[in-house]
Amino acid sequence: MKNNILRYGLPAFMWLVFSLPALAQFNNPGDPPTEDDPDPAPIDNWMLILVLAGIALGAYLIIKYNRKAIAQ
């Protein structure tokens, strides 16, 4: 079980740590207004829902895997 956590969990955690800041752009109100500022990424509004969906999917897959392992 520890090998599975290191094999799959650690890379998934590292991917989240390095990719989410690139996706979630925050609009800083302290910046002076300019015409060329792009709008924040639309994923910002749905970040909490996406995280909850990922946790729910991960829990479902872990439970499914454990039931399959017990049945064998």
C-alpha cells in the first residue's frame, strides 16, 4: 500500500502543486489599471467545485479498488 501511495499519490500531489498556480490567475486590485490586462482565468470561479469533485472521484476509486481487492 505504501508503494502505491508513493507511486501514484506523490506524482499527483506534485502535479497539483505545480499546475494549479498556472491555471488559477488572481486579479490583484493593487495594480494600476491598464488596457492590456487579461481577465482572470474563468476556472477561478469553479476552483472549489473542481477540488471537491476530484476528492469525490478519488474516494470513489479508492473504495472501488478496496472492494475489488477484498473480493479476490
